[in-house]
Amino acid sequence: MTLAETKRHLRLEVDETDEDSDILDLIADAREYAEGRQRKKLAVRSFALTAAAERSFILPPPCKKIISVVVTDKDGQAKAIDEGNYHLYSDDFKAVLVLGNSYKYPSLNSDNRYPVQIEFSSGMLPLEVPRKTKRAIKLLIGHWYETREATTEKKREKPPFAVDALLEMDRTW
């Protein structure tokens, strides 16, 4: 969702810049709200996950790329796991990194409960975001923009029903 798209939705002039930083915050907040409701990332960005030494790891979908998988051994040395020793299964609804059957963890420090560090990029490209999700984000931004004053006499409202209804349609279960 761009600033220009959002300003058109809010019926604001594009050349008015007084509220641009607030509107950009609303865009980010609405995207994060939608991501939380749908359990997926709607904009591509980098993430880091620290995990226990398991054979598979659930990542936020859609996972675009594994940057690195590193294990810290009993001596505190970080050891990269070669790309040939894991496989990423990912679509718009799930993402799982699975270690190959032939991979054996090095000796681990029992005090380190989370010796695995995974760096990855996850999220949708703008053209991949479903139309219903974009509509829900626009509705939410409009709602928050109109009810942004904490001192309003109007009772603070939950997001409109249509927002959650639209987001539920593309939710990851």
C-alpha cells in the first residue's frame, strides 16, 4: 500500500504533506494488524529465528529465501549448515524448513536451549497481496484515520466487521 494510494482512499490531496508521517504509520500498523490476523507476512523483509535443535522449523509464510542456517556447538562456535542439508517448503499458507535425514547436529551445549539461528526473507510482493486483503487494509486505515483522536467523545470502536471478515478469507490456519 503506497502513500499515494492511501491518500486517494482517504480523499486527501496528494500534494498535502502535513500528515504524511502519520499516514505512513497507519499503513504500517494496518499491515501489521492484517499480518497478525492472517498469520502471514504481506511485505518482503528479513527475519531471524532462534530455535531449539529440531528437524523442522515453522517459518512465517510465504518464505522467499533462506539466507543462512547456523548452529552453535558446545564450544560456542557457530557452524553453518550447508544448503544441501535442508529444504524449504513454502507457499502462501505455510512455510517449513526441514533438515535432511543425513544431517547430524554437532555436540551441543545443554545450557543453550536455542542453538539454531535461521535468517530468512519472508513476505509477499505487492502484486501478490490478495485484493481482499488490500481492501481490508484500506478500510482499517480509513477507520483509524477518522477515529484517531483519543479525546473524541465517540466511544473507541473495534475495527469494522468488514475488515476482519475480509482478512479471514485469506487467513493461514
